[in-house]
Amino acid sequence: MIYFDLFVGVLTAPYATLRTLAAQPRPGAAAVVHALIILITALARIYTAPQAVPLPTAAILGLAVLFGTLGLFLYAAVLHFSAECLGGEGRALGLLTALAFASAPGVLLFPFGLAMRAAPPVFYDLVGVVIGLWVLVLHILSLMTAYGFSFWRALAALILPVAFVLAALVLGVVLGAAALLSHLKVPSFLTFLKEPEHTLARRFFGYLLILVLLAGEVFLIRPAVAQSPASAQPVTRGDFARYLAAALELPPAPSGAQPFPDITDEATRQAAARVHRAGFMSGFLGGTFRPYSPVTRAQAVAVLLRAAGELPDAPARSLSPLADRQSVPLPFADVPPSHWAREAIACAWQKGLVAGVGGGRFLPDRPVGARELAELFQRFLGPEAYRRSGLEQAAMPSPQAKPATRAEAIPILLYHHLAPAGTGWDDNGATITPEEFAWQMDYLAARGYKVLSAEELRAFLLGEKDFPHPAVAITFDDGYASNLHYAFPILKRHQFPAIINVITGFRSAEPQLPYDVRRLQHLSWPELREMVSSGLITVGSHTDNLHSYVPSGPQGIKRPALVARLYDPATGRVETETAYRARVLADLTASRQKIARELGTYPSIFAYPFGVSDPLSRELVARAGFTLTFGTRPALARRGSGLSDVPRLVVRSGLTEAEFSALLAGKMKPRT
């Protein structure tokens, strides 16, 4: 049996390694192979146990099915845990699945092997546990090198299989030690199944097994299958070649230029020849193209960056590196200096064309689906090349898919200032970094959010038009120049509309140059005109000069200028209601007139400074001509809820992906 345990470990580890490197986890095939390995191991243990009672065929098959089921349960648990801890991403899922393959056969049956014999040496089955522990060590090293995990974080990610291996080790050692010290004959499973005195125990373990399997079905197996990346069909290299050839309008290859013998389909053969002849895609050793292999993120970025050099208007060619990313090392730990596509990924990242997935990872070997590839085509090659590629049809949901449900409540995100880390704005909770804004917009795009324009938002709030779930709206308050320098290029890349509510009294006739990341500079009127001309930006008012706190009483109390009655400490008098009405209405009117004069359209959107309003200020805002008003009440905006004091969700700095997801769902708890 020692040799058999070694054989199982040696046999399964290479298979698991190949699946890991291929980054193509297949839960169905993995479960079948896993069950077969455990079944064979169970049969071998039963037949080779030195002092086991001979069992009939039915009992042997029954035990094999029992342990095969337990093995599947273990596999589902590992699959689910990997999806929870590591996002279910390609190689990470393969790494944890490899652990189940290589260690489960020896570890799972370790206590069973002791129970089938009278008093065997503990070393007899210890080899299976040693194999499991060795594979755990290899996986910890893999997570540390491939994903940049620390030792403790890698150990935490593998806590479930670690606990399983150690529990099996402890249980087996205890059973073996008890048998050796007391010379007690442990009853065989046949005795346990037949003798009357074990009836109650049999019922207890039977019910317990049923409950465990039902719990595994409800909490582990179904969520694991639902979260498995295998459900997203990756784009093959053959399809990628066809899309690329069409997007670039590459000329047909000569009849004799067919360099890849492993392509049998004529259309794929011609497309591969065209992109190969243009120097965009190459084959592998042996002259193969592997047309059915999936395209990875690294391959897509490298090829599209190279192809963009052939299109004069391609964004990947015309865009300049972002100012805060120049001379900054690539932040992705899973793209080491030796990675073949590091230079291409670094170039695309510096231009803001790609982002990571959180935790300092890029996942270069993750297969790319049609939807993600469509986004990359638009970002790198532009909308015209994307339209020619034919990817739009492939990225659409299948006709059989259920129609998206209607959005009943949506998050309206509120941003303010953007500044790189280390520029003095790190402690300002309303200021986020450009990297944070980039991954948040990538998050919305990757999950299919419909970003509503100002007019669409108005129709939603009035209940006049339906929009699919999920939907979101994006707003900025104050009108800082960082909105143009950092946020606007990212919005253009995704074609996301947004609303910017500006304090008109802070606008200047010319841009403040050069742009200084350490200062709080405001957008000028020419810069606002540039943003509005894109068709993505709608400008609203944030007052002309009422965005401040002013004295509102003799005790030094200060209140927002929009709702405060001014207090004069020299005379001890408080502003009359008539004077208050005149002051506020004059400010609001001036703000509307300035925007109309500079941008050509009277604004209808108003954002209350600091989110504060009262009945009289709301009346004055309406009299000035504003019909859609924003507050800062932290809630989702509901369909048909009206246009007054619409709630918004302030996006604070330092949000994790889980916190941003909770914010979008309206479940973000305030930080203490």
C-alpha cells in the first residue's frame, strides 16, 4: 500500500499540474477523475488489508460508493473555498483543485485503513498524509511566487485543505496509537454493518451522512458550480484571429501561405494566415497554431497593442501614458520581470487601458471571454475597428438567455477630487486615487452595469422608462480639474456618461497651467466645454458662491450658506427672511446664467452643498429653474421616486472590492 499511495500521488500530481498550467478548470471532468481515483484506492485498501474480514462484492461496492461520495464532497468544498478566497480565477482554482487530486486519496482513507486492520503500524498509511502535506507546501510556494502572497496569506487561503489533512493525520494517529497500546481489535466495517448491537450507531451515522451530503449540495456544490469560471466560454485563438483580421481589414493571404497544419477549418486557416503574415499572431513549437486553445489576458493585450500600431486613430497608439504612471513600476505581482508579456502589459497599464483585478494581481493567464475581449477591442483599437471585427454579436447574450430584470433601485455614485497617493490628499476621505477610480469603472464595465446619462436618470426617477438591472449613475461635485485629468479619460474609454455639478464662482476663463497635483485646482470654462462636447458630460450647478459654512448665531454657530440666516457679530443682527430669499435667489440665478452663457444651455440639475437643504431653500432652487436636485442621503434611488433631493452614495477612499460591491447594493455600513 505504501507503493500504491506513492503511485497515486505521482500519477495525479502531473495531471493536476498540467490543468493548473492550462488554466482551464473543468469541474465535471475533475469530479469524475477524482471519484475514480478514490474508488480505485478504496478497492485496493479493502483487498490488501492484512487482517480484514473478507467482504462480499456488494459490501465492497457499497464502501467504494460511500468513499467516492465523500471524495466528491471534499472536491466541492475545495472548489467552493477557492472561489470564495481567490475569486474563482483560472490558475488559482486549478491550484486548489490540484490539492484535492494529489492528497485526497491517501488522506481521506487514512483512518479507514487503520480501522480495517487490528493494530497496523502508523507508518503504514502515514505516506498518504506526507504526500498531502508536501502538496500543500508546493501550493503555498505557488501562491507566493505566482500571486505575490505572503506566507501567512497563502496559508490562510489554503486553510480548508490544511485543516482536512491535519484532522486526518490526528485522527489516524489516535486510532493507530489506541490499537497499538491496548491491542484492541477494531471491528471491521462488515461487523459494523451486520451485528445487531450496532443498529443504533448505524442509524446515527446514516442520518449524519445524509445531512452532510444535503448540506454539501445546498451550500457547497451548487454555489461552486455557479461561480466556476468554466461557465464563461473563453474565446479561442481561431476566433481571435478572425476578429482581428476583420477589424484591421487585412488583405487575403496568398494561396500557398498556410503555415499551420493543425487548422482544418478553411475560414480559420485563412484568418490565421492573414494575422500571421501581418506579424500579429504566431504559432507554437512544431508549427502548430492551436486554434481551439483559449486566448489569455496577456495574449490579448500583447496582440492588440501590436495591432494598434497599424491604425492611426487607435487609442492604444494615440494615448499618452498617464502622468502619475510614468516611471512607476508595474504593480502586478503575478507579472514578474521574466514574464513574456510584461512590457506590453506595462505599456497598456501606463496608458490606462487595462487594470488589475484587486490584490495586486493581473491574472495574465486567465482565459478571455467574448465580452471582455470586446471591451479590449474598443479600448485598444477604437469603436470603428470594433464594429468591423464582428465581436459585437458574439459579446451579446444568447437568445435563450433570460431577459434582464427591470432596475427598481439604482446607486448614484458621488465623487469629488482625484489625486495620486502621496500628494497630500491621502487623509481626505472624499478624495480617491486615479487607480481606485479606474478599477471601480472597470468593475462596473465587467459586470454589465448600464450607466445612465442625465436624461436617462431623469426618465428613471420619473418612472417614464425602464432600464435593465444592474444600472448606475455617476456624478461629481465641486468641479475640480482632476475630473478632467484623471476621471474623464477613463469615462471616455468605457463611454460612461457622468454629471459634474460645478461651483460657478470658482470657474476661470483659462485653464490653470501647469496642472499641479498637490493643489486643489478647478475646471475652467474651456475645459468644461471640451468635456461637454464629448457627449458624455452634463454640467449642473453647485451654487455660484454658497459652498461654505457661515456664522448663523451669536454662539459662533456656523451653517451651510444655502440654508443659514447670516449673523453680523458687529450689530448682533440676523438676516431677515426677505434678505435671505434675495441673496440665495440671486446666487442661484447667477449660477444658471453663467453656465448658459459659457456652455450654451441652461442647466436643470442642482446639487445641494454638503447635501443640506430645507423647505425654503428647496422652494428657492425650484424658483431659480432647477428641476432635478441631488442630496447626499446614503440610499439607492428608486424608480419613480421623483426629482427632488435625490439620494447619492459618496465614494470614500480606500474601498475594497467587497465594500464597493456593498456600496452599489446600498448595504455599505458607515466607517467608524
